Amino acid sequence: ITVVCSVSDAMEPVNRKKVLIEAINEYQSAMESTDREERLERFYQSELLFTRSCQPGESDFGNPVNNPDLQVNIGNAAMGAERLGSAILAYRRALIMEPTHHRAAQNLAHARTLLPGWVPRPKVDSIVMASFRLPLFRSRIADQSIAIVCFLLASTAIAARLAFPSRGFTVTVWITLLFWITLMGFFGFSKARFDANPAVVVVPEVVARSADSIHAPSSLPGPLPAGTELSMMEQRGDWLRVRLFDSSDVWVTRYSITPVLGDTK
């Protein structure tokens, strides 16, 4: 596992660089330590420092730093601290930012092997499938803006076609409509396949219940371990109905899981 120092220009370079240096120093000290408790503590401190380096600075306008390499560093430090839930969460966030990030995918695959065999896991996407997560143009906002422009052009062309029945307007109508339908199809596939409110269990053990009550019976033979990946389906107060990757629905407390998309937008 390697640690990458990647400094964003969005925050004050000296501040972020200082935090990253501290994080890397803690990581290296943990790697060199022969005492288990010291190793765990230093890896944990390294995880906290890498996480801090992703927080918004004064010149970030309140936005977190979306850097997949930093998320991988968080995951690596969490793995060293034996915090599997935090590690899988960080690798998932890195892949949200960059779906074809090789180290994130490789480390995530390894982390999943550390989960108990009965825990349902997501299917591994091929590079072709992962590419559908990428924006069609520069960003999702650009995609949406272009889709709106195409819809407006199509509407204008239809109105012009009705007012001036000519072949030129007919061709324009069909071209803009086809392009808009293609964009909607692409966005619809991406949302249906990938944007299912992913989350990760981050506490050591979570009892999955059959209803939104502490008195409801457990739905599984044992508690869900940290690192279990799932999709959030419904919230009722402090309870969430979540879907596991064997398509079963259970109820857990909302404080026991962390959304993958929570700090990546």
C-alpha cells in the first residue's frame, strides 16, 4: 500500500501541505513501529489527518476537496488502524470521484475479502460498466445543462415547424429530439444502475431488524459488521430501511452507517 501526497491548489498550499506531511509522517511511523497498540494509534491519527486535509479551507468556499488520491490515503490508513468500515467507505468515495481509479478498486477488492463470507457484496463492475458512471461531457452539471439546451432547442424547432412547415425545420426537430432522448437514456441508465444512495456500515456491529423499532426481531443470523455495503431506501426518524446486495431489506439505526456520497458532492 502506497501513500500519495497530492496537494490541491484550492486551499492555502502551506496549510494543506503541512497537514499532509503530518499524515504521511504518522503513516510511516506506524509502518515502522513493532508495537501493535502504537501502530493502531498512529494509523488512526494518520487517517484523521488525511481526512482533515480534505476539509474545506478559507478559499474553498465551503466545498470539500474532491481528490481520489486523498480518499485512497484515508482508506489505507484506516486499513492499518483495522477500521474496515472507514477504509471501504474511503475507497468507495475515491471511485465515485474517479470510477477507473486502479488503486482504489484494487484496495477495495482486497478490503472486501476481509468481510465474513455471509455478508452480501456488490458485483464488481468491469471497466466498460464503470465508464457509465463518468459524466458524458465535462461534468454532471454540464450534462444536465446540455440536456436542457437540447430540450429547449427541440421545443423551439417544433414550434417553428408548426409555424413554418418546411423540410429544414423537420430535420432540425428530429436531430434535437434524438439527441435529447439519447442523453435522457444515458442519464436514466446511470441513475438506475449506480445512484442508489450507497452507504457503508462504520460501527463494529449493527443489528439488522425486521422493522423500525429496537424491539423488532433481528432479520439476520448475526449483526452486520463494519464495512458492509448497502443502499439506503427509506428513513423513519432515527431508522433507515436499507437494501443489502442479496436484495433483502432490513432496518438499521441511521447513526450506524455513513452515506458514500455524503462528503463527495
